[in-house]
Amino acid sequence: MASRGVFDTESLWVRRAPRRNRSLRLICLPYGGGGASVYHSLADRLPEEIEVVALQLPGREDRWLEPPPTNLGNLVHVAAIALAPYCASPFAFYGHCAGALFAFELAYEINARHGHWPVHFVAAAQHAPHVPPTSPLLRPLRDDELLAIVKDCGGLPDAVAENSELTEFLLPLLRSDFALWRQYAYRPRKPMPSPVTTLRGAEDDVAEDSSVQAWREHTSAGYTHLQVEGGHYFVNDMPAYTAALLSRQLLGGG
């Protein structure tokens, strides 16, 4: 039997794990250097009511021949257009690491363009938008330093880190994505009228707990913080218990 987390390619930008009985779409944004497949394990562990829609950015996985994005404003604009058909019925956002900042900007862009807010907003392993970044990954680094930090954080499996051809292939994308997120400049706006949940891995040594919990300032509809199993990249193999905690938040079970 095929995994429930297998994605259909619905457009250049969208990968979806269809659910016949969905009551909520969870739109997922990848971390720096990541692609839609990051969310396979999450899609596989969520209940039938939650349908995962993962954004696939240029320059990775099945879009590897395309140049990665270099302008954050343009990326938000194009992504909002691509996701418009998925926001007409109840939807939530899940953004991991830089993907949470991406989701934050998309939430306001989609509301401005289409009049919809997410019914829930989940930010994982990421400081709040107004908090100055401290991650060493956002500093200029030598190739070996960049790879070592990503590996130590759990974002680069040993099999990949030890394969020089793979690392040479990945380095330009990693550099491009981290350069993209160095562009990010927070613009103060009214808090979202959406409940916000933050997730932080108990072993995360990149995103500080206080900086993650500062997301509470960006909602007028309730805030929850959850410490979960794993490190900075816990989404790569989302534990079933964490997925259950997340689904209860999304479906209103607390």
C-alpha cells in the first residue's frame, strides 16, 4: 500500500497529499535549502481531516534545473498567486525555520489579495519576525563551515555530508536560500486574527526558546507554545506524538 503522505504534483508550485474527508488544508513552507518532500512524514502522520499542501520552490528536488529565488518580495507575490485556489476553504499555515517567516508574509499577502486569513498559524523552530536573527547560518561562511553547521543541526544526513558530489550540488542552493533570508526586514502590522502555535525541539540549539515564544505578539486570537521531541530539523522525521499534538491544535482539541 502506498504511503498516505505521497504527494500529487498539482502545479509547478504545489504538491498535495489528497484527503477525501478533509476539513482543513495545512499549507506547509520549507526551511532554507528544503523542498516539499520535507513534509512527507508529516502528511503521513496527520489524520484524514487534515490535508497537507506543500509549496515547492524553484531550484530544488523536481525543480532543480530552475534558478533558486533571489528576491523575497517577488517570491511572496508569486507564491500567493499559486496558493490562491487552496485558500478558498479553511486552511492553516505551517512554516519550519525560515519557512515560518515566509508563511507570515504569505498570510498578510493572501489576506490583502483574497480576503482570507488562516484559521491557524504554526511557526516551528523560528524566532518571531520582529526578533533580530542570531543564527550563524545567516552569516557569510566558508563552504566547510556552512555544511558543518547544517549537519550539526540535523539538516544534513551523514550519507549526504560524506558524499562530495551531493554536497557540491547542494551548496549553491543552501547559499542562495540563506542569502535570500538575509534580506528579510520585518514590517510592523496589526496582529493576525488567527491563533498561533509555536513548536520548538527540546534539543534545538539554533532557535532560542524566548525568541520562538515572542510569536505571541503576532496574534490577537490566542497563543500556544509546545516543546517537542528532536532538534532544529525535527520535521524531517516528524514523530507520531508530535504530529498528534499538532493535529489537536489544528482541529481545536487543545
